[in-house]
Amino acid sequence: MENEKQLMRSVQLLRSFWNVQKNIMRFVQRTAAENGLTVPQYSILMTITLYKVTTQKNVGEKTFLPKSTLSQAVDGLVRAGMLHREHVEGNRREIQLSITDQGKNLLKTIHFHEGSIHQVFQTAIEMLSEEQFEKLLETHLQITNFLEAQATDQGECSK
């Protein structure tokens, strides 16, 4: 009986994350499309903004995009002037990426656009008290750390 209750709790939690993720993707898809981007391109821009400069390999690891999808999306962003791409000095196989001013400006525009994923999340967190918000972040971090440790223990790369 206790095992069944624990299983139901894990199913409830998984469904909860699934529903949040499904709804996030709905807004991400709409936000990307409204700004002339594909979802992979939007994911790449959002990932690169966390770093001043990073490698294409690192972006692939963070976004979980297949190499061909990543390559095509990066090519499109470079052609559109959103990203700068160059070979890493001393390593012709490694590609270094950085966001351009044009890319930064697009992300700022997206961030403040009514109905964008950023605005929707801003509205959602305004419904939470500061304590609820901090506890939610703490809980997410705890679950993330556990899942990453499990993946590492099973021989997968983490993060």
C-alpha cells in the first residue's frame, strides 16, 4: 500500500512537470515564430546569452539539440546577423559562438513583448509570494541535482 502511494506521488509530480513543460513549449513556439525564429534558434540564443562567448559543442550539450539541427540553426542565426561564429584559435574543429548586438536587441525586444514567454512567466511569478518563489526555486534545484546525479551514476553526461 505504501509503495503504491509513493508511486502515485511520483506520477503526480511527473505529470505536473510535464504539464508545465508542455505549456512552456507552447509559449516558446509562439514567441519564436512571432520573431522569425525557429525553436532551436530561440533556444540557442537564450543559451548563449548566459555566456559572453561559448563553443558550439557547449550549446549543443546545454540544449540537447542534435548536431545537424544545431548546425542549421546556428547557420541561420549567423546569416541573420544574430550570432558571430569563428574557429577557436589553435583548434580548427572547435567553433566559438557569441551573440551580436543585433541578437541582444532581438532578445530584449522579445523579453518585453506582450504575450512572450518572458512576460507570461513574469505574470505567473507575480502570483507567488517571495517565500513561495524561493521555495519553488529551491525545490527545483534539489530535484535537478538529484536527476543529474542519477544520470551521472548511470554513465550519462550531466548538465
